[in-house]
Amino acid sequence: MLFNSYTFWIFFCAVLLLYRRLPHRGQNWMLLVASYIFTAPGIGASVADSGFDVRGLSGGDPARDAKRQEAAEAAAGHLL
């Protein structure tokens, strides 16, 4: 989600309105959920990009490719 898009401003207004109407405990949970919604598309893209980049770094050595692929998959698993 880009900060200069209409989608962001709609999302921002919805979050702000909900935040103002909820009690303190509800505000915390709502902000947690909103942050996941806001960052979810970026996390998916960064995991896909890092997996692609890791495969191309070893210069064709299959042993190094396997190790780097395992490391990328482990890192991606921790993000999800």
C-alpha cells in the first residue's frame, strides 16, 4: 500500500474512525490488526524477492544453492 494512493487514505480514515470509537483495550487490538493488514502485501513481496535473490548469488554451486535456499525458507517461515 502506497502512502500517496487513495487506498491508503481510505484505510487511514477507517482506522482513525475505529480508533476514536473504541475503548483503550479495543484500540490496541484494532491497531495490531490494522498494522498486519497494512504490512501484509509488503511482507509477501519481500519474501518472494529474497527467495529469488538468494538463488542467484552462489554462482552455480549446487551445495551453496541448497544451503542458501534452506536459509531463505527458514527466514520466510519466521516472517509468516
